[in-house]
Amino acid sequence: MTSIGLVKLACKAAQRAYVPYSHYHVGAALLTKSGKVYLGCNIENAAYTPTNCAERTAFFKAISEGEREFEAIAIVGGLNMDFKDFAPPCGVCRQVMQEFCGPDFKIYLGKNNDEIAEYTLSDILPLGFTPENLQNQ
């Protein structure tokens, strides 16, 4: 799966977002090492705290289906489905990625104009807390 293909799937996922408060649609397409793709969208809640991000939705769907090895994720986000700017993952989503992915895990951020920025997990979370930190206690 190419980065462009993943970004297109993330755009499709964003259409399913439940965002009655912010109107900020986010979509994610998570590629496993086995080649399967899991889609996720953001799901808002009137109480705000129970809101879930698109990235975590995709990860939790994949993990609940037994997946544990991941290759890449594509993310798009924007007000009213206008993906004019990159939408990087929040800190909580970065930490979830850290739990399940290696430092070379690819993160593709997409825009309307087919522009894609590519990062690795170590680029966006250089000092992430890992399971190994707990072994040093």
C-alpha cells in the first residue's frame, strides 16, 4: 500500500466522523505488517473527555482483532472535511503508537492537494515512554 493510497483511505474514514461539536473531521488508515488496513475516525462526546481520536480508533480496532505489528498510519483532519493543513496526532495518540510500534513506524499526514508529509514515530516522539522504561524499576 502506498502513502497516497493510505491517505485516500484516511479521507474516506473521516467521512464517518461523529463531530457535532467541533465539526473537525479526522480520519486515519492504519496499515499492519500483514497488509491489512484498519480505518478510524474521531468520535466526539458532549462531555468531551470520552471523545476518541481517529488514530486510537484505528489502533484499538486492529488490536481488538489480534493485530500487534504495524507498518504505517495516514492521518487527515480539517474543519468540515477541508483538509487544507496537516493534522498531526495528539500526544495521547503518539503514546499509543509508542506502545505498539517501533521508532521507524511511518506516519503520513495528508492535505487536500495530495501533499503528504512523512515522519517516523521517533521524529514526532523522540523521548517516548516505552514498556522498557518499566523494566528499569
